[in-house]
Amino acid sequence: MAFEGNIEDFGVADVLQLINSQGKTGALAFRYKKEVISLGFENGMISSAFHNKKGVLKPIGDYLVLTGKISREDLEKFDKISRQKGIPVVDILVENGVLTKEELERIIEFKIQEIVDELFTWRKGEYKFQIGERLYSKSKSSVVVNPQFLILEGMRRIDEWPKIEMAIPASVIIFKKKKRPSLSVKMGEQEKVVIELVNGQMCVEELVESSGLGKFRTYHALYNLLESGVIEKTALVAKPRHKKKITIKISPKVIINVLIWIAMVLFLAANLVFGIIKKPFYKRNLVNYTTESKHVENYKRQKIEELKEVYRIIKGKKPDNIEELKKEGWLK
């Protein structure tokens, strides 16, 4: 059973409150264009969250690396173990003493808040609630967050967001400390964290990733520091991050051989199915059956070797045997 709609007619806060008041368990997905935010509910409480837009909100593993709680090498090691065991990497980190259960729960609560905050910036989108579904069925964590608290925090931050967005309109902006601040400012804890990171080189996006405060808190701290005259914008902006493109190079000789092989297959198919040739070439001289069989076998071996070469170029290694080609669908 599911209910669905769009947030223009029934807003984010209304949807969260409805599920909470009904004490429902399930998965709620919001979609807009190619972006998806999913929330997991347990008896009306939010227990998990996921944002699939790469680069907007990092996975917990990346968050731990960027905030210095674990090295990239250790994360990769534990991530390999998690894949082997089929359980979330954060549970592996707790098992190995890298994080305590309490630390993990605080981080999950923080990430849920951050994702819900992002959700409140949406003005368009569709939602669908699937009763009984779970986002992370194998997770051992038992975090639950009251949606009412998240709604109040989200609404408060969204009220402040327009003025912050006007002052900091892009994540590629780079700030630097003023040599002579105009005011003597008493900083809060968040401002102290952010001012230590401002160095005239890191852009806003990098400050968000490194601060461990999340997007909204980091932006809010930057806004306060900017308004107080402690920092200023530089003339520099960070270069947009581009995804690496993987290019596979195939030699012209291999391409020609593949095309010849395809043409031969098509010719045989046409010959057999449509009877273009009255007497197929393989039946013209039955007396030479043994000789022709050898030629056919040699031809097959040659084509299989060429197919293995193409497989190696695309897959990065040669197949162990013909059965592997058949299993992968390269050969019938």
C-alpha cells in the first residue's frame, strides 16, 4: 500500500507530520528531476535518510574521512570487509572500535537533520510513501528522530536561508580572513570551527565538507563571520569539479576483425533463413567434408581468439575459457 502526491499541493512538513501522527513504518521518497531524497520511518519516527545526488551530501564514510575521524586507507579496508559480510560499513567501524555506538548514532542523527534541511529547500517534486519498506534493512543502528523537531529546525533555517543565499550565492566562492577585522567579535562554537578552516584557498563547498557541521550550519557561520567583518570574499573562485571520463581504446585491426565476424554471421543467417543461395556453400562438396570441416574449425578458433581479444580490451583481462564467454553472453 502507498500514498503519493506532489509537494506543491501537500508540502514537505505536511507529509512528515501525517506519517508521524499515524505512526507508520515505511520508506518515503521525494523526487525532483534526477534527484532523490529518501527517508525511513519506524512507527512514525525517522530512522534513516539518503540523498542520491553525488556531491551535495557525502555518504557517512566520506564524512568521517573529511572530518578526520578515519583515514581514507582505513575506510577502504573496512569497506571491503563490509561488502564481504554484506552489512553497512559503519557497523563494521563500530565492531572494530573505530567508532562507539553512541558516536555513530550522533552522526546518523546529524546526517538525517542535514538531509531533511536540504529537503525543505525544495519547492517542486513528487513524493511516494511505501508502507513496510526499509531503507537499510541490514543496519544494526537503532536511531529514531522525531519529525516534529526536524520540521521546526528546518522551517527556522529556511526562514534564514534567503539572506544567506544572497550573501553567499555560490559554493565556489573563496573567503579569506581580514588582516584587520573591523569589529571585535565574540564567536560561537560553529564560527570558531569555520574560521580555523578559512585560508583563502578552500571554497565554500570544501569548507562544508571539512567542517563537519553540514551545509546549513557552515553557511550560517560564514554569513555571521562575513557580516561581522571577520572574513571577506577573494577575487578567486574554485574550478568546477569534473567527473573523470573513462576512455576505452580499441585498435582499428580489432574493429575490422569484429566487423568481418559480424558480417559473416549475418551472411550465414541470411543464407539459412531466407535461402538466398539455392545450395549453401557448406553443402557444395560433400566429398571434401573432412577438409572443409578442418577449415571451419580453424575459422572458429581464429574468431574465438579475436573475440577473446575484444573481451580483454573492454573487460581488462582475457576470459579464462570459452565457458566464461558464454556465461557473459559473448558467445552462444
